[in-house]
Amino acid sequence: MFFLAVVALTVVQRGTISSGAPFQLERQARADTDPAAVDPRQKQGSSSGISSFWKANRPESSPKALVTTATTSEESLLTQDQRPTTWDVTTSNCTPNYNFSGKDWFKSLEGNFKQFLMYRHCRYFPMLMNHPEKCTGHTHLLMVVKSVATQHDRREVIRRTWGKERLVRGKQVKTLFLLGKPSNVAERANHQKLLEFEDYIYGDILQWDFLDTFFNLTLKETHFLKWFDTYCANVRYIFKGDDDVFVSVENILEYLEGTGREKSLFVGDVLFKAKPIRKKENKYYIPQAMYNKTYYPPYAGGGGFVMAGPLARKLHWVSDTLELYPIDDVFLGMCLEVLQVTPVKHNAFKTFGLVKNKSSKLNKEPCFFKGMIVVHKLLPSELVHMWNLVNSDLVCAQKVGIL
Ligand SMILES: *[C@@H]1O[C@H](CO)[C@@H](O)[C@H](O)[C@H]1NC(C)=O
Ligand SMILES: *[C@@H]1O[C@H](CO)[C@@H](O)[C@H](O)[C@H]1NC(C)=O
Ligand SMILES: *[C@@H]1O[C@H](CO)[C@@H](O)[C@H](O)[C@H]1NC(C)=O
Ligand SMILES: *[C@@H]1O[C@H](CO)[C@@H](O)[C@H](O)[C@H]1NC(C)=O
């Protein structure tokens, strides 16, 4: 009886969450969303029941025709499959390309864009730390986390919370951190030493020989995809995200159990018809010279998304055919567009913020987090606290009082 009551209440709670109605999502972080072009799926009501909760915001189909197209291209690509079995990049002779430097449009760009364009042709770098063993055996879900040398406290907390390697719902889950070279020149040698020690203890750091800068996050994406294609033939799913998010591995696996092993699965906090940001003050500002279309292709916020292993391999092949774009998650959206795979939006992924009002108590409400897959931006102490609350005997007995 008690069990039934709890289940029922969970359903209520999840139904409440997935309806999304009272919450204004903060969607300004990465893109100016055209209000007239809000994805209609966002407005759909919730359905009741746990399994339908997880399906709540899937589009009617990940259109069958599109999936078929993708499969066809997989087959044609597979025939030329001569995948290296180890990381095959051992030198980085990355010399700047001055071809644009005389051009007016180039001269008008900000320094970081100039740097990006001068090095955009340098596609792959050697590995400084590698862990192929993470993908041997029966890893079902590989959790990969973008991090930088100085954020060791975040990694520490992730290892103790959602990144802890274990069996969840009978499935093996493993965790890796993705890093480049420390960008602070003065401290680089020290940070590198500390990182090596950390990796000696935990053995969970992949590091490549490129600078860890904002615009090099796309390199992190392409390097991970190549790495995955090289070493992880048997891994079924990947979670990829930031090192300052809350994640529920339980909920990811519960969701995946309901998706029927779809090989083109890509799910997250998807933006449809996001516009490139043209305000110079914004972190995600993109000048017209870098991207001149009105909209980005659909893409999932890089704070946390889930994709199928077979799709990651295809994304690797496709990414090699495109020019790099300075925003990593938009770049991945461009790759998906080429594959004709539409990413699925799910309301349990909140990579652009839970509620608009940052001081709202909702952002601290454990019953809210319990039904989520990813929620962005927690300090390490907040993450531990929330993790403990969500994993205690939390009973979300009534509708959250502050709603
Ligand atoms: C720069 O331009 C030259 C001549 O057009 C071309 O051969 C070269 O590949 C270009 N360099 C890069 C890095 O694209
Ligand atoms: C990316 O990393 C490479 C290799 O370290 C570096 O030369 C380049 O300047 C970096 N690019 C940006 C935009 O920071
Ligand atoms: C937009 O950019 C593309 C590629 O850089 C270029 O070929 C095209 O002429 C540009 N269109 C406009 C309207 O500026
Ligand atoms: C944000 O939430 C706090 C706490 O709930 C409230 O006091 C404040 O008035 C809210 N601010 C806005 C702009 O809604």
C-alpha cells in the first residue's frame, strides 16, 4: 500500500514537472530564441505514468525516413571502415594560417575569432593521457565530462556523486574527464603535474595536446568522437556534459530502457530555431562573418545530453567533413543536420537553467531534482548537498509547496 502511494505520488510529481507550465525556461544563455518559433512540443501537456513520463516530449517519430537515410549512409561509410585501433596522431605541427589576414572582414574580427580562424585547420592533436581500458568489457553507459585542470574540486565531487563507477539497474557505468592543456602559461607546468598525479590516483582523465580555451571546446568534441570511434565499439550509450551539472544516472537508464535501443538516439535540452547571438558583450556572440544564416540547426545544450554509441561513430565521420565552428554544441547540431538526425527534446534535461529567477527556491528543491536527468550549474558543495538529499529517503509526498 505504502509502495503504491509512493509510486502514485512520484507520478504526480513527475507529471507536474514534465508539464513545465509554471516554469519559464531561461533560454537566453546560448541563443536568442525566436519567440514566434518556439518548439510546439514544449507546449505539449504531460501524460501520466512513469514510462510515459520519459517519453513525454519525444516527437511523434524520430522520423522513420530520416533514420533510414542515416542507416544507409552508415552502410556506405562502413564499407570503407579501416578504423585505427589506437590514437594515431603523434605530432602536432600546427602552424597558423595567415591566408585571411589581408581581408577586411578578418581585420574587423575580435582577437579570439582571429585566433580561432588561424588555427581552425589543425584538426587533431596527440594524447597526453589515455585510458582505452574504460571501454573494454561491458561498459553500457560512458559518462564523459568536459573539465579543465583547475577544476579539480568539481571532478572530485563528481567522482563521489553521479560519476561514481558502479552498476546501475544492472548496467555498467564508467566515467571519464576530457581535458586539454592548462591555458594559464605561468602555472601550466604546476597544473600539469597535479593533473598527472590525479590521473595516477583515479585513472579517469583523457588529455589532448591542445589549449583548453573556450573556442577549443569544439576540438574537445571532435577529439572525443574520434577517441570513442577508436576504442569503444561496444559501448551502447554516452552521456556527455559539463563538470558543474547535476545528473541522475538512474533516470538516464530508466529513460533509455524505454527507447528500444534506437541507434540514432540523441536527446537533450534541444533548441529549435535558435538564432546566433549578435550582441558583442555575450559569451556566445558570433559575428556575421562567422555565420550568416538566420537560424542554427536544432542542437542540444552542451551542458548534458545522451547519445547512442553508433550515432557517435557517425558523428565522428561527419565532423571530419565540416569546418570547425567555435561553439561546440552548435557544431554538433551541424553534424546531426548532415546526418539528417533530429535531436529529441526532453524536459528532464535543463541545461539552460531550471527557472528563470535564479534566487527562486525551486532551484533548491530536491523533489524537483529527483525527476530530472540533468540540471545545470551547481557549485561543488551544492551538488553534494543535492545528491545526498535526492538519494536519501526523500518522499516527495505532496506537490511542491512553493509552486
Ligand atoms: C592558404 O592558401 C593557400 C593558397 O590558396 C592554400 O594552398 C593553403 O592550403 C591555404 N592554407 C590553409 C591552412 O588553408
Ligand atoms: C586551440 O589549441 C591550439 C593548440 O594548442 C592553439 O594553437 C589554438 O590557439 C587554440 N585555439 C583557440 C581559439 O584558443
Ligand atoms: C554567407 O556565407 C557563405 C559562406 O561563408 C558565403 O558563401 C555567402 O556568400 C554568404 N552570404 C551572405 C548573404 O553573406
Ligand atoms: C525571485 O524569487 C525570490 C524568492 O522566491 C523572490 O523574492 C523574488 O521576488 C523573485 N524575483 C523575481 C524578479 O521574480
